[in-house]
Amino acid sequence: MVLDVRAVPLGIRSSTALGVFSSVPVGSSIVLVTSGDPAPLLTKLRTDAKGALGVEPLDETLGAWAVRVTRLPE
């Protein structure tokens, strides 16, 4: 699954990503696409997943960052 949050308004971008990621089963992943450094959003996802999060950078080009985010067992 790819979640491209670039079109999501900034005010609800984090809550949208958290909502989608909350439905990701352990061992599964999503590809998160953002328009800027995803570090703040990944910090929120990591907190929500109680630290059980795998992050694999996929692409960093002008205007888009893509990372694979995997829910790991707690």
C-alpha cells in the first residue's frame, strides 16, 4: 500500500498517517510519500507503534521523499 500524504492538508497529515498505519498488521508495511523530511511523522508513528517500527528509505528526490514503514512485533 502507498500512502501519499502530499495532497493531505498539513493540519491533518499526521492524523491521517497515524490512522492508516494503525490498521497495518504486524509484519506488514506501507510506503509513505511526503513532500519533505519524514522524520517528524516517523517519530509520531514510532511512538504510536511503541517503538516497533522498521523504516527503509526508498527515494529522496526534489519534492518527494518515500520510505517503507513496517510494523514490527512489540
